Amino acid sequence: MKVVADLCIVPMGVGPSVSPYVREIKTILETSGLDAEMHANGTNIEGELADICRLIELCEERLSQIGVQRVFYTMAFSSRRDKAQSMADKLTAVS
């Protein structure tokens, strides 16, 4: 099932700046092959639900490897079954 996901990953207990951890996540996103657009509070990702879930598992594994002991995730998904709709299509519809 194709979805558009809004994902926010917050490493906890790592101090006030999470930038080094976000850079690690950004690298995973860039090599995933999925259409992902970071924004100020998270990332929009377009693709098959199973692929996005695998991507999140990769992010979790990497954060664990670099010593993050606790992570807070929020995810929201949207899908359409009546027609194909990309992230760009959604933005165009409200322009």
C-alpha cells in the first residue's frame, strides 16, 4: 500500500542538540531510495508502507549503534485508494 508518512524521530537523553543524530537519520533517508523531504519538525516520506517501516527499523538500529538509549517516534500516515497521489500532488491541490 502506497502511503505518505510524516515521521518525527527524537533521540532522548542526548542533550539539548539532536543535530548529530538527525544527520545520521538523514544519511539513511538519502540512501533509502524513498522520496523523503525533511522539514523543521520531521520528515515526509512517500512509498510503500512496508518499505517505510523497514526504513524506520534502520533508523532505530543506527541510533542504537551510536549509543542512543531512548527514542521517541511519532508517525502519521495517509493514503488514497481512489487515485495515485504524491506529496507534490497534495501540495499542488491546495495552491
